[in-house]
Amino acid sequence: MKSVKIDIDDGFSSGSSDSVPLITKKKKDDSMFVKFTQSAPEQHSKVKAVICFPIGCAVGVLFYYFVINPIDMEQDSKLATGTLLGFIITVGYGVSTQVRCIITLVLPIFFGQSGRSYVAAFALVYIIGGPVSNLIVNSSEMVRSLSCITQLMANHSGIKFDLRFKPMKGSLTELQEKGFVTKGVEKKFTKAFEPIEKELEDQAEVRGLKADNDKADSFTGNAVTRNELLEEKYKKNPGKTEDKKVERKWEKKLDYRCEDVFSQGVLRCRKWFANTYDKCMDELSVAGYLLCWPMKLDFFCELVNLLPGAFGLNCDSMKVVNPGVGETYMASKEMANELKSSMDVNLQYKMIETPMDLNYMTAEEVRKKTIYAFEKKKKVVKFLLLITQRLLAFTFILVFLSAYQYHKKYLSDFRHDNNYISGYFKRIDARRKADGKSFLLPLKKLEKKEVVYPTSCKLQKKEAGDLIKGTVTLFFRVFLSIIIVMLDHLLYTVLYIIGKNCKIDYKQTGSHHIDLKVYGEGFMGDIVRLFLSSFNQKHDIDQITSNAVCLPYPSKADKVKVTMIFSVYAGMWFLLYLQAYGLRLRRVIGGFFYRKREKRRTLYLYNDMLKKRKGFLKMMRHRVRKQVKAQVLKRNTSIVVSLKKEFPKLCCWLKLVSSSKDVCLICEDKEGSGYHKCTTPNCNFGYCGDCWEDIQEICYACMSKGDSDSSGSSSDSSNSDIE
């Protein structure tokens, strides 16, 4: 790139005597506002700072709400980041022209690739937060459903297995509880021996008998009671051995029972007299004192205690109890205790597992392991998606970076984004035209392709190409997003159909009965019956289970987020469509903040185009002849063109077909009105009207070889000066 030095003092750019001077007209009737806005950056700095400071504050607030606030992070972090950046923007906008220009350039930069990248980041964030997150949730639900169904099937198989195994397990459990057969025999023997033991050794009954005897003896007034006589009797002869002591204890118990018979007679007799007296008094209230007095003669009841002694019926169980009862009882008791201690059996059993069984996992273990592995991967994916969302949220930095780079190149490189036919450009051309000097407007056809009219709605060829290229790229993004959304919707639909239509109720019924009967009434029959009774088992199954808990319950993607995805893409295409017009504002903003710099850039563009205009014909001849030498020029020889040339009358309608039209050798436009075809035999090349006029109506493709060589060399030298 050649640098061009522009001297502002003398008003001319170096490199050509025909260069355009930089002339600034000063209008005396400019208002104060116009002077202020069009002043140099270093002028009125304090006033500009006072005015721009609140504007910068407003920009900082908007920056926080529209850029920082949508970022997915903690609220404290948002406030800290937004406050810091807002402070920098506010102060910078107030004190620095460069910062003002860069921040203002952010708006048109949004129409460019950096701005669209920032907007596209929102679409990606919505995709991650919407369909992708929903895919993860539904995948987790699918894993849960499959694991649950596996567990349900295992439970059904386990119930059937338990039904087959329960009789054996129940028998072993019952045998263990009973202490096998011997424990049952011991319990049966102990139960049969308990009444005998209670009869011979239990003294609880004696206390009640003593109370009745004392009550009956209280009416006689005897000095010595029957209880005292019995205690004295057995105190003299308690028994020397343990069996005799038990025997004497039982005999004393029998004597108390015998005495209690007479005591009950006395007590009931006295009770009868008392009841009869009460009834008599109730019937004969006044005369009862005379007629009912015989009922008070209850001393006759004492005859019950006197009659047994008179007739020799005293209570003496020693005479009636057979000797050896105590000895027999003690022997039986010792045998029962020995049977109880020696027949305490503890039955134990265990399942023997082979080494291969140790590697097996239950269905519950498989389910938990599957869910754990999925959740582990799910956490990793969610973490990566969160990091991606955070990073995408900071793509706004690219917008500021692009604005800074444009600002830097605008001030340092005259050629950067300097192809606009502005009003100042037109005034320069009009002034030169009025002075009778060479001028540029109207531009040549080829020149029009290289410049931009800022107020024109027509897109440049490059701008149109960028629009098509960006649209194709955006289409692939939209297509990929549609695939992701459709995958999420497909998974949701499949899970929804399964959950809606695959509910099944399982009914399991079955019975396993074992009934063993032993006929026989003897001791051995009882033992065998006791042994086999443990195997009498009855187990039934009648249950209904459902897979409703295992059915998937998918979640549907948020329609708002899906709508936002494609709304963002629509906004991207809108920015893409307005890209050419938006990016043209960059020059306007730069010119507003740096007015002298913009005039120098316009002057540089005019001088550069003026030099290129002078070498235009030489450049065209050089390019065409160079192509001729290299045999690059080729004619369009398609079938349509051949038919059109061979049968012009018959195939005249082929002129309507675009592929049959010739193109201009210079600008490569399609054949149209004013198109000139070379009349030289075997040339067949043509030129559009503008290019034919620009090359002074000379066909460069069919010039003589000698002219071609000589002029080609001269054109090479002149072209090198232009470049």
C-alpha cells in the first residue's frame, strides 16, 4: 500500500500537479450550536464534558440492563460488573472524544459481523437453556423409566420365586422357632407337668383358706384356733428329705382344704340366719321384734365344727396320702428340668454362594448404578453448558473491540472504509468542473462498482454478495436449530405417547399348599406329627401391580424460549439485510467526531480516483492484451449460443435466455441495450455502451499483433506508475 502525504498548509496533496486542494469555507452566519458541534475535539472540552457526562451515565445504565443483566450469573456479580463498566463508560464518555466515538460506533457495529455474533450468542443461549436442557431432562426421565421397569420385572420374578421357596423357608423358620422336634416335645411335657407342680408346691391357695378358718373360729371364742393347731402339727414333723418336705407341704394344704369345708358351713349358716332375720323384719316391722328373735340364734351354727370331732371325722391327711408321693413328684420334676436343659436346640442354615454368584448384581443395584452414572455425566454436561453460556454472554466484548479497531484504522489509514461519494466529494468535483479542470462525476461504469453512494438504497455488488453469503450461513444455523428443536420434540412425543398409552396393570395369582397328615394317637405319633406339622404351609398370591410409576412423564420445551430462538434469528437477518446501510453510519460517526480527518480522507479518495481515471485506458488495454497473450480469453460456446449463431432466425427466441447472451469484455455485464459487437471477422467479442465509449470504440481483443506488443509494453510501464 502506497502512503500519500497531504500537506494541509499549502492545501495540495503531493504526487500530481492536478491534485485537489483542501479548501475550507467559513460561513459567518453559523449558529453557536453549529460551531459547537463542528468544533475540533480539543475545543470546548469542559463544556463537552459537562454535557456528555449525563449522556454517558444513561449509556451505562442502558448497557447494564440490556447487556449485563441478561447474563446468567449471580446478582452480586452482575451488579459489580455493571457498576464497574458503567463507571468506565460514564467517565470515558464525559472526558474523552475517542471514547465517545468508540461507544457511538457500537451502534452501527451491531449491523456487522461482530454485532450479529453477539446477537447469535443469545440464540445459542436460548438453545442451551431451552431444547438442549429439555433434552437432558427428558433423557434423565427415560433412564429413570427404563430402570424402574427393570426393577418392576425383577420384583415380579422375585415374588414368583418367593412363592415357590416360602414353604421350605417357613418350615425351617418354624423349626428354628420351636427348637426342632425336641423343643416341641419339651414344651409339651412341661405344659402337661405344670398342673402337678402347681398342686404340690403352690401355696397361694393356703392363704385364702387360713383367712376363712380364722373368720369361722372368731365366732366360737376358743383360745387356740384350728390354724394354729395345724401349724403346730406340721412343725413337729416337717420332713427330713426334700421329697418328704414336699409331701408334708401338700398334706398340710389338704388339711386346710378339709377344715375350710367346715368353715364354709359355719359362715354360710350364719349368713342364712342374718338374711332370714332381715327378711322377717322387712315383712313384720313392729311385731318383728317379738316374732323374729329366733333368727338371732345363730350359735347353733357352731355345731358344724363340733359334729366332725364327735363322729371321728377330724381332718388328718397323713392317714390318707400314700407314702412316696413326694418322691415320685421330685423325680418327675428333675426329669422335666433335665429335658428342658438338654433339648435346647438352635437350628441355623445359610445359603452357599459360588464364586460366580458374587459378581452378580441385583436389579436394584443395576438401577442405582445406571442412574448414578447418568447423573454423573449429566452434571458434567450441565457444567460445560453453563460455562458456554457464561462465555457467550461476554461476546459483547467483540463489539467494543470491533468499534475500537475501526476507530484506530479510521485515524491511521486513509484507505480503510474510504469509498463513499459524500457531499464534500461532490462539492470538490463541482468546484473543479467550474474551474475547467478534470473532474470525475459522473463516474465510469467500472468506477461505480468500487464506490458507495451513502444515500443510495441500491446495494453494491460486494454488499449484495455479503448479504447472500450471510443469509446462507444463517440458513444453516436456523436449520441446525430446527434439528435440535425437532429432536427435543421427537423425544418428548415418543415419551408422551409411551406415558399416555402404555399403562399396564399386572395381576399375579397363585397358591402353594402343603398339608401332611399323621394318623396315630400314641406318643410316637405325637412326635412325628409335631415334626411334620412344621411342613404344613399355605401361601397364596393375589396382587395387582401397575407400571404407572415407571411410565415417563416428559417435560415440554418452553415455547417462549423456542420462539425467542427464531426471533433472534429473524433479528439477525434483519441486521444482515441492513448491514450495508448500518455500516455506512460508521463513516458518518467518524466524520462527526473528526471533521478535518473526514475531509482529508475524502480528498485522498478524490485524488486517488483522479489518478486511476488518467490511467484507465492504459490499464484496460494492458489487462485485455495480457489475457490475449496468455490465451485466457475464451468465448462462450455453449449449445444455446451455438444454436443462436448457426440459426439466428429460427432460434431468435433464445435471446430471452440469459445463458445465450454475450457479456462485456470489460465489465462482464450481460448483453443489453446499446451493446456493441465487434465487426472484425472471427472476433465475436462485444462491449456494453459505456465501456465501448470509454475505450474510445477500439476493440482491444482483435488489434494487430504488432500494435498489441508495442502498446502492451508501454501500458506495462504506465501501469506500474499507477500501481
